Amino acid sequence: MTAVIADFDIETIDFAKGNGLIPAVVQDADTLQVLTLAYMDKAALAETLDSGQATFFSRSRGGRWRKGETSGDFLNVVSVTPDCDCDAVVVKVRPVGNACHLNRVSCFGDEVAPGVGQLVKLERTIAIRAVADPQESWTARLMQKGVKRIAQKVGEEG
């Protein structure tokens, strides 16, 4: 297996405790917002490590599924970290779209990332707008004017 996620030994994970499944807490790598709780069998974890996209085991469907296959809302994996008992993992991701099947950022209801996550969300928005067509993006036009004008505008808004 050529793992995208380095230094992870899948053989250390104890799938037996959960009858072949482990809980996977999925967290936004940048905002640290918890996005969802899902389950993985060994094959889903292996696919996640190989592909770099979060893959889970659906208890209701009885099989594996890669997040985003039907919705287009993928979870690109940054890291996978086992807990101290090696019977659960935290999967840090950079989401493309929403994590929740109800079209929300998080399955836990908050549309807006808490705390410092607010700044990361703002940073993502600015980054997207900065590379947009200057004819359609005020932010892109401002960025073209340089650091001095950007600093002046931040001062005005502050």
C-alpha cells in the first residue's frame, strides 16, 4: 500500500472491539470544527490512506462509501491519528463543500466555525475572491492595488 498519509500503521488499529468498525471523528484541519462522526472498517481506512479522500463504512447501507461520490462534497484528508487505545481515529480534512448530508458544514449544526475558525473562514473567502476576475470581484480589484491600499482599506473598515 502506498499511503498518502505517512507514518500510519493500519495494523495497530483494533477493529475487533467494535465488531470490525471504528469511530472516525472528522475535523476540519484549519478551523478545527468537528464536521461529523462516521465509522470505518479496515478496508475503508485503507482506502482513505491510499486515496487521500475520506472513505467510510455505512452501517445503514452495509458497505463502504467515499464521501462526495454522489454529492461532490469531498473530504480531502490531511492526517489520521489514532486514539490512545487504537480503537478510534481523528481524521483531519480540508473539505470541498459540506460534510453533512443535510447540506450543512457540520453534522453538529453550526454553520459557522467556532472561535479562531472564524478567521480561517474569512481567510478562505478572501483567497477565493482574490483570484477571481477583477471585473466581478471587488477583493481582486483591491488586491491589484497593492499592500498600501489594502492596509488603508483594512484601517478604514477597522
